[in-house]
Amino acid sequence: MSLFRKFFGFKTDDPVEEKKPTDRGKYMPEEKLPIDEKFTINFKANGGKFLYCENLSEVFHNFHNIIEENNWDSDKVLLLDQNLKDKFKNSDLKSTKVISEAAYFLTTCENLVANDGSLLMTSNQIFEKKLPDFPLNVVVFATTSQIIENISEGLRGIKSKSSGKIPTNITTIKHFKSQDDNDFLSYGSSTKNLYLLLLEDL
């Protein structure tokens, strides 16, 4: 994806001509951002911590950096997804299925929603539990192919791949930093300290 290659130092021999604000007419419609760039901007604006990974080795390297940064080496991780448990089996994790015992939650998500920078989740990740019940600290493993434009697109995708059994408890995580008490739009939402390990798969 061009955005990630631009952000993370991939070089090209083709000179890029800088576009000035005056190049566009006053009444021309705004340029549409690429979907990956839009997600990244909105996700960071929500307070999320974003780590782009070119391969699985980088995923595990960045994951261990997160563990060290937060001193979670001796803490338990809430790990409910068996596939994810298998993927991180060489990371020497002390996993638990009891929420109250965990310092952080390692999970996947259904989709990454570009237009508001949120993460779409269902009972596939959180079963029938409520987001506020989960640990404050969350590490999400996702891939660039999971980025979608909006929640409606995500819901259609969930329905099409569910083969008759649509997952329940569909929700989004959007707030990744402390909210202003006077911000009524975020009232009742669950704020999480969230890290996103995003693997390039396109």
C-alpha cells in the first residue's frame, strides 16, 4: 500500500512533484484520501498507537517491544482466540481466560474502519462480554486487507462470510485516550489504551 511504503521509508527513483494548495480551484471537491491513509489519520487522532509490520517477524519484534515498554513480562495476557494463541506460541506468554487476572488483552478484530478510525469487533473476539469489562490495555493484531471504508461495509462483509450464522455482540472500539468529561459524544464509550500491530498483506 502506497501510504505505508511512503511513511516507512521505501524509496522510489521517480521524483514526486510537490503539490501546492493553489494548484486546486477554490470550488473543486476535496481530494479523496486513499483508504489506508484515511484510517491511519483517524486512528491516530483517536489516540491509537500504530505499528506497521511488513512481515510476521516484525509483528513479533514490535509485540515484544510493547511488552517491554509496559513492563508486562511477568503479567498475564487475556487470550481468547486459539488461532492467535498458536500464532504467538513462541512468545512465552502467560495467558489466561479470566479477565480479572490479565494486565492486557491480545486479540484480533473484524475490520479497521477508515472513516472514523475505529475497530469493528464481534462475538468472534469478545464473545458476549461488554468492552468495559476487558482490561484497559489492548493489543490488536490485524492486516491491511481488513481496512474498510465504513461500518456498513464491514457489516455486509460479516454477513457474507458468516455462512448463515452471523456473529453477535457487534461493536466498535473508537476511543484510545482519556476523553473530555464535557464531550457528550463519547459518553458511555469504552476508552482503551490500544496498540495496533498492522501486518501488510496486500
